[in-house]
Amino acid sequence: MTMTIEKFINGIPKAELHVHIEGTFEPELMFKIAQRNNIKIKFKSVEELRKAYDFNNLQEFLDIYYDGTSVLIHEQDFYDMTWAYIEKLHSQNVIHAEIFFDPQTHTDRGIQFSTVITGIHKALINAEKEFGMSAKLIMCFLRHLDEEQAFQTLEHSLAYKDWIEAVGLDSSEVGHPPSKFQRVFKKAQDEGFLTVAHAGEEGPPEYVWEAIDLLNVARIDHGNRALEDDALVQLLAQKQIPLTVCPLSNLKLRVVDKLKNHPLKRMMNNNLLVTINSDDPAYFGGHLNENYIKLAKALYLTKGDIYLLAKNSFNASFLSDAEKLNYIKQVDDYQKQS
Ligand code: ADE
Ligand code: ZN
């Protein structure tokens, strides 16, 4: 019996480590919530909105993505958005997720920090109860805003420390190097948070160095441009600092021109600890399994590669060693029986 690569990918237990909850917000749900909150959307229909999802770079995407969040007002809205994503994960055999949220996108519109995080958190608790799925939250600072605003956000988060595993850094990369947030990240670490940062998506390898040296990150989000610097590749390999790579995001935001030219296989050949992720699945044409499948087809990945990538997704996670072992056993069992 030979299983197709597609079927193998669909069934393999895996973790998602790089997804923005606001990026999972599907147009259908956006329109539904807009209606119940009496908010007008710029676009006439779901179809028209989807047509606008055509981007030349990160900034063009971010402008539409931040706009889409304007319909989220109540705790229930954040719950519904998160729950819809959890159901999708469950349908794709994703059994653990580490999820970004951007509180500043909401607090800057007058929504309370507590409203945002409570809605999201309740959905994650229900994911555990209904599906036995584990999840962790990563709070991102918007790097196009200033240090002071990031400090204020960190201050807000302290009352919810138990619900947040790590802090991260996202939004417009070029012109906003990690060094801008060195002091905020130091305070976050003193408060007990782990750290991650988007780096090397559009920004240069120097930003990846800064994320490691100045922000002490446990993982790099994206990291594509690290490959331009041999010494950096060597360090990432030697320290096994994970890169959370997002193939369909890279394609849609023109970080790569075609999936055939995606650097994932080169990263694997350089012994980097890489994982496949969806970033903003509602905007980039696919959830986690579609990212695996489309990339596998473009790069001729083998079942052995997929097996390694699925194991990497747990090894690169913020789960405890015992939890990692337990999840990786599930990957092994799947591989043996397929
Ligand atoms: N926010 C949501 N998706 C992002 C990405 N790919 N890069 C930076 N910030 C983001
Ligand atoms: Zn991202």
C-alpha cells in the first residue's frame, strides 16, 4: 500500500508555530461579525474582499490585514475568530499550536487588552477540552510603533502572564530593526517571557543577528534572508535555533518568486531546524496542510522530509521535554503504520 504524499501530509500529527490569529480571520466570518456589530466594511462582498488579496510586498498586505480587524469589538468576536481557526487545525491533524496575537492593533482602536486576550484564551481552553489540543499564546509588539508603546503593552500583559508564553515582534520589518526593542525585550525576559522575532523576511541578515544577539530569541520567524550570510547559517545550525518558515506567505508577499525557488530544502541541507507554518492562512490561500502539500510538490519533498518537518515542529516548540517526547511518539507511530 503506498500512500500519496498529500494523504501522508494530511494525516501526520503536527504543530503550527507561526500563525497570527488576526491572519486566520476568514472573509465570511468578518462579514458576519461586521453585520452583528453594525460596522461597515470597505468591500461590498466576500468575493470583492478576496480579490483585494493580491500583494506586492509585506506592507500592502499589512494595510489590508489591519483594516480587517476593525470589526472585532467584543470578547465573543475574538472567541469566534479563534474558535474557527481551532476547528480548522483539528480538521488538519494539527495537535499543538503557538499563536501570535497583536494587542496593539486592537488597543489602538479603543478595545481593552482584557477583551482581546480573554476571548482568545477561552477558545484555547475549549480546544483542549473538546479536541485535546494544546496551545500557547505569543504576544507580538508592532515594530512600526515606538518603544514606549511596546512598554505600555508589556505593562498591560503582566496581569495575564499565565496565559502568555512568549513575546514576539512583527509588522513592517525594514527600517524597524530588532535593536529598537532591545530594552522592551530585556524587561519581558526579566518578567519570565520567552522571546521570538520576525527577522529576515524582507529585512537583511543583520536583523537576524540582532534578534539573536540583542533580543535573545528562542526562534526566528521566517529567517529566509539568513541564507545570505554563511557565518549566520553556521550559527543557526550549530545552536539549532529554529526558523519558522511560511511558504505560501513567502509566495504571496513576493519573498520568493515561485515555490520552486523556495529556500526550505536548502535550509534543511544546511542542517537548520526548520518548520513549515501558515502565517496568515486566510490571506495567503492555504492553511498548514496546504503549505506542506504545495511546497512538497514544488520541491519534490519525500515522506522522509515530511516526517522530519513534523518532528521539527514539536522539537522547535515551547512544550516541555516530556510533552515533546509524547507528541513525537505520535508522529513515529503514524509514520510506522503508513
Ligand atoms: N503580521 C502578520 N503577518 C506578518 C508577516 N508575515 N510579517 C510581519 N508581520 C506580520
Ligand atoms: Zn508572521
